[in-house]
Amino acid sequence: MGETLNASGIYGLSSVRQLAFELPSRSAMPAALAPSVEQTEKRINLVLPGKAYAELYQLSKLTKRSIKDLVRLALGLLKRAIEAQQRGEKLIITTPEGQPLKELIIPE
């Protein structure tokens, strides 16, 4: 296998088993799983270094997603990556043919 990368600098990945995430709308969520009105949305203020904001902004333009959607997507990906790592699974970047190139490590 190739080099090992720290995932804090990675913005996209492909793997042998591809993952796809859709952001569910509130109306598509079953009533039993829907959060209460008080829990639906929480506003946060986030201070980012200029370079990190510029990268986030560029990703927003590239993917045609809002910054809010990118943050939600990143949280979902990170959650699944941490769960996989806790199960002892490895996160691997591969060629389109499945040849391993790099292993992604989530910092503890």
C-alpha cells in the first residue's frame, strides 16, 4: 500500500466500497424519528482561519452545495469513518480498479 495520510487534510475520498449520503429533508423523515421543533436546528458561530474558509467556499462552488450542506455532509462522513475505525476497519483511497493507494487515519 502507498502512503498513510492524516484525514484532517483530506476533502474527498474514494474506496473499494463507495459510500453515498443524501441529506434527508425534514418532510421525508418518519414522524417517530423527526426531532422536536426545539431540536430541529441550532445556530452556531464558527471562526475559521482564512485558508480553511477559502477551501470551504471553493468546495461549495465546486459541488454546488451550500456551506451548511457541506458541513452536514462532512459530519456524516466523519461519523461513519470514526465508527469504521473503531471497528478496526481501514479507510483506503484506491484507484478506480480498486488498487490501494493511501490509508486515511482519523486523528484521535
